[in-house]
Amino acid sequence: VQLVESGGGEVQPGGSLRLSCVASGYIFSVEDMGWYRQAPGKERELVAVMSKVGTPKYADSVKGRFTIARDNAKNTVTLQMNKLEPEETAVYYCNADVRPSRNSEINYWGQGTQVTVSS
């Protein structure tokens, strides 16, 4: 199974970016799927995650500005990020709990995509 992210880049403060991630490979189903980020010198932190049935969970710092969405048929997750702030500069990672079969579950990470918020 591979998770491939796209959509990172550089944006000015207050700007927007949209990240996408697609899971491919031998997949029976995908459970939780979402996004984490890691800034230089800091620990990786949860940004947003969505369950298979569509229940979202957001970090308090992004509520009202970021929106997570999933397409279960395509095994994709997107993150719309609005009103970005310089301190949100980080590598953003896609994460997914994948079931290769009904009775097993494995956690996967994408390779990460850089988001830079700078004037």
C-alpha cells in the first residue's frame, strides 16, 4: 500500500492550499484517514482525521479554517487549508489505517509534502 500526497507549496500568510492524498495497492477498506504535520524541531501532530463513516476530528488550532473530506470509493482524502499562518509551515503527512483484509489493519504514512507560509 502506498499513500501519495500532492498539493503542497508556498503561500503567503492568509492564503489557501489544498492537499490531496490517494491510497493505492491491496486495499480491502480504509478506516481512519487524515493529516499530520511536523514543523522543524517539533513533534509530529494531528491536523485533521476523518473516519470511514465521515466523522471529522480537527486540532483546535485549525478548527474553522481547515476542512477535511474523503472519497471512500477512490481511497482519497483532501485537506482544504484557509487563512494559513506562518507557524503552520511544516511537512504535512497523510496517514491511513488500511485493512488489507477484513481481519487485519495496518497504519501507513505518506512521504510528506512541504507547506511553507511566508511573505
